[in-house]
Amino acid sequence: MSNHLEQLTAEWLEYRGYFVRQSVLVGKRDTGGFAGELDIVALNPTTRHLVHIECSLDTDPWSKREARFTAKFERGRTYVPSLFAGLDLPAKVDQVALLQFGGGTRETLGGGRLIWVPDFVADMLSVLRKSRPDKAAIPSTLPLLRTLQLAAHFSQPRGRTGCIIEQPEGATIA
């Protein structure tokens, strides 16, 4: 089951021309179960960019994150090539840790690139601001991304109140 960050990431990749697989169980064990799950694996057939993204909303210490993402990315290097059997894949898988919480100047985690959610969202918004919803609406099959497109274009009121829920005079929004 995907969380909202995984879903948004998958929608973004699909919108940008990637074939996307989400929550992929890999490494079937003879005794049952799997070696693990890969959050997102995507291939752009035009550019041949193959990317494995692990999304995290955790607030764990760096040492714990390093161990967890090292294991996830090792599983990715082992199993990703078999997920697109029959296709001409690049030799190297681009691996990305997408984190919502944390900070600092770190640029890698577990052997993959480290991307912060605020930077990812800013990147998406910079592209979405260029495509007007009335001329180039994001497909309704990508609901989170379509919502971001609306937010990018309609964040300023048109001069009238846009409040659906009326607030009593002097009340504050909780």
C-alpha cells in the first residue's frame, strides 16, 4: 500500500513519461514471503532513465536511516533489472532517497542520491506553473498532481471570498 508521498512521486513520474511500478514485492522466498518491497521503480523509455525511489516520512537518526536505505538500495540493485524483463535497460539504476524530514548538507543516503520533499515539490511546481489548467490540465487519473497544478495557478483569490465554510465574525480557523 502506498502512502501519499509514494503516490505523488509515482504520478509525477507517469506525467513525465515514465512507466511506473509501485510497491513492488521482490525476492520471493521458498518458505513464503518476500525479501522486501521497492517503493517506486520507473523507466523512461525515451531517455532510458531507470530510477528506484524510496520515500520516507520518518524522523529516525541518520545511522538508522543509513542502514535501512543501504539495505533497500542493495535489494533494488539485485531485483530491479528483472522487473522490466525483455526491455533494453541501462546498466546503472539511479537510486533516490526522498525524505520529508531532516536537514543538513548531506547529498547521499545508503548509496543513493538524497532529495528533500521541499525541493521535490518546488521542482514540480516550477513545471506545473507553466501548464495552465484550462489549456493543459493534468489528467484526472493523476489526482494529487492535478491538485498541485490547481494550487500552483489559483493560490491568489480573485477578489471575492472563496470560503466554503463561513467563519463567524472574529473566529479563528482551528
